[in-house]
Amino acid sequence: MRIARNSNLYHRLRIIMSSTMIFLVTIMASTAAAKSYEVPQQQQQQHLEQKLSKTFKFPSVHTAHEYLTLSHFIYHFDGDTNETQLPYDDLELHLFEDNPANGCVMVVSSPLRKYVAAVFRGTDSDSDWIHDLQASKVPFGPVNGGDPIIEDVLVHKGFNKALFNTGRLQEDCQFDRVLSSIQSVTSVHPDYQVITTGHSLGGALSVLMAAGLAALLAPPSDGMDADQYNLRSDRARTRDATVTTTISAIAFAAPLTGDPNFKAYVDSVSYLGVWNHVLLNDLVPRVPFEKWNYSHPGHTIWFQREAARAYYLHSGDESLGYKGVPEEWKDSPYSVEVHKIPNYVDYMERRSLVWPGVYYVNSFEKIKAEVDDFYRRKTFDTIMVDEDALI
């Protein structure tokens, strides 16, 4: 009986071993077959990693507030540091200019927080509004001839003119002067993060400036695929890369800046991050209207009454499970009064800094959120913030 059992056991073992060998051979064959598709799979993985890389670089609430403070400060600054102290003690002023042809911009750096920032002033005069209202589109780059910064994209004519118009008395444009100023810092401190920021018109110019810097300064090996590299103009290809970290536009109430191709370019560059903060039903970030073939590049952080919410690349990404801005984004009536920068400062200082878990963000809205606890958090937070005091 024992011999029969051992024989049966031996027979079963042979069957198991044979089945195992067949399974292993099948796995090996599948692996060998998979190797033939190695390049496409790597490209898909790189594309996914490139898209995901934009989700891990949220500006902190204190970082966003610092750039909002700079965007507010430039409205009242005339460039004289003897008369007006910069808002942070460690800041160094490298460039300040204010002229009718281009508007107002300053370049500052922070040795403590290791950044260099171009800060653009928002709409503050009749000539600024003329730039705002020129809603037709032009190639992104010089207005007096010459190669565009990025091929095959169109941007808002007025914003582009403010950045690239040379005026009557200047040989170079504001973009080139800001670029040179930034390079003077990054050539000495290549680890500094490059920031552009501003409110309203200043926010739009900060987005254009960041896109131009990404094309001109950052090396193509840092996330720009071959197709996007080929979009760069000859002017971009001939410049030496001097930035080894990231480039970020931290904008507030920025209007739409370019066509869908401009958005596609900005959204594709992994070392470029664009964050547009929008308060409630502010009119300006909704114009020029999307029906005129304008698109919002980068991410949208929406300051709402019950909470702040972030929307991945504004319109979302189904493949990553992220929502786009909801339908109520388009709900009117819109408000021009809300657009004023003191209201943005008030929201951040009385809400975001006090309770950042509710009134600031560190993750994007998901298509299938397990628990939407904004109302629970809102109830918990009402003792800290007077809801009726906000416009």
C-alpha cells in the first residue's frame, strides 16, 4: 500500500513539475515578446511620468503668499529701495523698470529661499487696459520681426506686445532684459529656482515669461521630448542652458494667454509649472473667452467660499483620474470687484494661512473622490473665519 501511495505521489509530482515547466516557458515567451515592444512602452512610461511630475510640485501656502505679497508690492513700488523697503529683508533687487511701452516689472532674488523671481505689475492704467483688450492672437515672440520663441503657437496680441515691444528708444525688449537679469543670477547660483509671478495682466505676462524661459534656458534633456524640442525656434536652440532646476509661474487672476497649441506646449514641459490662483467669480481669469479659441495653460487653484480646490491642467486628465474645472466655473454673473488684489490678499491671510488644510491645496480634485469632506471641514472652520466678511 505504501509503494502504491509513493507511486501515486511520484506521478502527481511529475504532473505538477510538467505544468510548472509549461507555465515558466509561457512566462519566458511572453517576456521575450514584450521586449520587442520595449521602446513604445518606455515612451508611454516617460509620458506618464512627465504628466505625473506636474502633480508633485505644489507651491506651499507660504510660498504662494510670498509671491502674492510681491505681486501686491509692485503696484506701489517705484524702484527706489531707499524710499521703500522690499517686503522681505533678504531680497536683492536686480532690475526695475516701468515704461508705457511694456509696463512694470522687477527682478529680485532670495539667498535664503534660493529663488530668483520676475514680478510683473498688473493692470493699473489705461495703457495697461489697451494691452488687455487686444484679444487677437499672434505668434509668441518678437513683434518687430524675427523668429518666434516657440513655433506654431499663438498667444494674446496685447500681452505679447507688452513683453516683446521694443518701443521707440530701446534696442531690446522687456523679455530680453528680464532674461538677462535672471541669467545674471542663475549663472552664479544655478541651483536657484526660477519664478515668475504677477496679478491680472502681470499674471498673464508671468505665464508668457515662464514659457519663454522654459524654451530658452532649460536643457532639452530635462523632460522636453523630441517633438517639443523641435518646436523651439533657432533663437531658442542657440542659447546655452543656464537653469538646472525648475521654472514656475505663480500667477493670480491671470486671464487666458494663448491658443490650445500654446497650452499643449506649456503643459508638456515637465520642468515648467504654471499655477493660476482664481478668487470666486473673478471675471478676468475667464477672458478672453474659450469660445475665442483660448485655453488656460497649467493648473488652476480656485479660491471658493467653502474651500480651495485645485484642478489638474485646468481641464483635468481622465487617464490620471483628475477632474477639470466644474460647470459652475462658467456660471455668471462674474465680478470685476472681486478681481482687485487686496481681495486675494485678504483671502490668503484670513483663510489660507489660518487654515491651509481647507483654504489651500496640496492635491488635485479627483474624478472619483471617496469622500468629499469640504462641507464637514467648512463647518469645523466657521469658528475661525467670518464667512460674511469675504466678498
